[in-house]
Amino acid sequence: MTKINAAITSVGHYLPKNILTNKDLEKIVDTSNKWILERTGISERRIMDKRIINKTLPLNESKGSSFMGSEAAKECLERRGISAKEIDLIIFCTVTPDMMFPATACLVQNNIGADKAWGYDLSAGCSGFLYGLMAGTQFIKSGAHKKVLVIGADMMSSILNYEDRNTCILFGDGAGCVLLEPTEEEEGVLDFTCQVDGGGGEFLKMEAGGSRNPTSHKTVDEQMHYVYQDGRTVFKHAVSRMAEVSVKILEQNNLEGKDVDLFIPHQANIRIIDATAKRMGIDSSKVLINIQKYGNTTAATLPLGMYDAVNDGRLTKGSNLILTTFGTGFTWGSCYIKWNY
Ligand code: UT7
């Protein structure tokens, strides 16, 4: 039987036009451009809702993650030159769905007119896109589907407390999308390793709004609908886990740092990125960094990284690409892709 691999054949993205700079944040919380740049590497991030910068603006209905994901999907299809009607499956990776239900994938299916597609949401925080990419890959490899859209989209501004300097400076809004299709060549998504440590759940979470703490006056008064993070603990785990799993994926594929053409790590903190690349023996020139302009966009960081790398020519046919991520759960993983276009 012929072996089928899953190749990424197109990319798309969406970034809101509104820019929230470190200087803007200095006016909102007790922070400084210097602290944010030195401790995280972030200069600015995008936000859907301008009222975060200017509270006097009128309240408009938010467009949500489905809007960003749909725009990214439309661009992805346009670049490939195919209709949404050809899509079999949509995997929507997010921790900021438009609603608890229906799934955001269903809203996107309707928005883009993907008449014959089914779909579902996948929640793994910052690891969401990598997990989704691995799920989509299996549907292609098994022969079940020929065209799968994997979208990573998060509107983190909708769950941030802009009075909490520990978290509000870190995140931005955005979406990225890839199209997976079958190939008989030895290219595309070739290997992966994913892990979970549920003991980490207490260190990065949003406690209310689910079945354990349904929305009530109490949950709102106690600010339980915002992101909570114990930054130091998450930082320590992110550094060690991302490095471990990245080294493991190289070993599993008999690769060394010098064989990697591009390394796209999850963009949570420049210090985590540098430490991981160092442990892998990868030269800094081969590490994609866009945290300075987008911040941490949760499930969108990896596809936005691929989008930037395709556009600036850093990803071309035959490039050895490693993606690595770490997020709430804890969840983490890494994959090896031989880029195919
Ligand atoms: O994407 C999912 C995974 N997430 C991550 O990987 C994020 C991991 N964590 C981090 O990136 C870092 O821990 C942070 C950037 C969140 C924080 O950096 P840190 O170097 O770990 O700082 P810290 O939390 O240890 O705080 C150091 C000091 C504290 O002051 P004291 O107690 O030393 O007086 C904080 O209160 O910095 C203070 N601080 C700030 N100061 C100015 C915390 N946030 C800010 C701020 N501006 N925004």
C-alpha cells in the first residue's frame, strides 16, 4: 500500500488592525516598556476591541474568534486557489471560542461556505494548534480526508484583566490557518511527540464560566473570568519541557541542530525561546521570532510563524522545520515537518 503523508499546502492569517503598544499599557497598568521588553521581548500586540485603549468608545458587538479564524481560512483557500466547498474537515483550535456552544468550527463552516465539511473545536491552550495539526494529519494519513483546515485563533483580550500587569501585557489577538492535503512524497508532517501533565492545571487557568463555576455575580465579583497565571512556575516548566521535547524530536529523526532550517517555537517569552534553541544547538538565525509584534497569541503563534516564514522566504520546498509548543494543562509537544512548497 502506498504511504500517504500530510502536507501543508497553504497558509492564511488574520491580525486585528488595532495595535496595543507597551507605551499604551504604561497608561493602563503599573508597568514600563523597559520591563516588558526585557522580561518578555514584546513591543506591541494586536487587539480586536479598541476600547481597551480608549474606554470612551461606544460598545460594539465583538466579532470574536470565529471572525478572525474565518478570515484566516479565506486567505488560506485563496492562496491555494480552491473553494471552501472542497474542504472535508475544519479543526478549530482555541481557548476563546465565540460561545460555550455551538463549536466555533461550526460558525466558521457557515461563514466560509464549507458546505460539505464537518468540524470541531480543540482546546489545548497554546499547544492547541500543534495538537490540531497532529489530529488533522491523522485524517489525511488514514485516507479518510483529502482537505483539512486547521485553524489556531484566540482573542485573548476577551479574557484578560487589563488591571493585572502579570497577564495583560503578555497576550495579543490573532489567527492562523493551514490547509493539509495528501502527498505520496516523504514530506509534510513526518513525526511528532505530544505530552500532557494535568498536575500543571492550577498554574494557568480561567476558573469560571464552565460547569464547575457557572457564571454568577460571585464569579464576576471575584474576577474568575480572567486568565490567571503563576508566571514563574509556568516559565520554569516551559523552559524545561520545550527543550526536552525539541531535543527528543531531533533525536527521533536523526537530526542535529545544524540540520534544522527553521525552528518555530511557541511565542510566550523571548527568554524561553532563546533557552530552548540553545539546548537544541540551533543558531539564532534559524529561529523564528515574531513575539515583538504580536505578543503571545496562544493557539495562533505557530501558524502565524509559518505564515511569516512563507512570506519572507524562510520556508521553501525541502526546508526542515521544527515546531514546538507549551501551554496550559500543562500541554506540550513538538513536530518535524519537511516543507513541501
Ligand atoms: O503561553 C503559555 C505559557 N506561558 C508562558 O510560557 C509564560 C511563562 N512566564 C513568563 O513568561 C514570565 O514568568 C513572566 C513574563 C509572566 C513574568 O516574568 P518573571 O521574570 O517571571 O517575573 P516575576 O513574575 O517573577 O516578577 C518579577 C517582578 C515582581 O516584582 P517583585 O515581587 O520582584 O517586587 C513582579 O511584581 O516583576 C514584577 N512584575 C512587573 N513589573 C512591571 C510583574 N509583571 C510586571 C509588569 N511590569 N508587567
